[in-house]
Amino acid sequence: MEKLRRTVAIVDDDASLRRSLGRLLNAYGFLAEEYASAEAFVARDPQTAIDCLVLDIDLGGMSGIDLQRRLKAERTTLPVIFITALEAGSVKAEAEKVGCVAYLQKQFSGAALIAAINKALGL
């Protein structure tokens, strides 16, 4: 019996990073859905099943933290892994307050991201 591939959404305004993360996830057997903004993620086809969200904090419009607040208000239990280039401790504290499985500082290793996704999915 073939294992079902889990879908991980990547929300980041850096197109090259999205592509790189998408390739990494595919190499590890995940399906990757890429979104350039929080707004694009919200506007996605609701039939698109997402198992985990890799979410940049500092996006051009709605921030990753604001998107997570919105998802929680909608009672969405999607596990979130925040990624960021911001170094402020207050940002990490806010990310943890709104709920995340992991908080990764850019330039994180591919292994760290895969470990966080596996943890989020209970693998």
C-alpha cells in the first residue's frame, strides 16, 4: 500500500526561497504548495488540503503572525512552523504566543525544517 503524501504549504514573499523549500520538501516525499503572501494562502481553493504550514513572519501585507491569529480565530488546527530573518526576541515570543510547532531563524538547515515538519505531523 502506498503512503499518502502529506501537503506542506510554504508562505514566503521570497520566490527563490519558496522554490528551494519546495524542492527540499519534494525530495523528502512531501507535496509542496507555494504561496507568495498570506492573502494568497487565504484565497486558495478551500478544497486544497494542507497538513502543515511553513510561514514567514515578515510578509509584504498581512504578517505571518496575523495569519496565524486569523487561522486560530477560525478554529483551524493547522500546525505552523514560523520562519524568519528577524532577530528580535519579542518576535519569537509573539510567534510562540500565537502558537507554533517550531520557530526557525533563517538561514536554518534543511534538516531542521524537515525535523520540525515531521514533529508537526507526528511522523
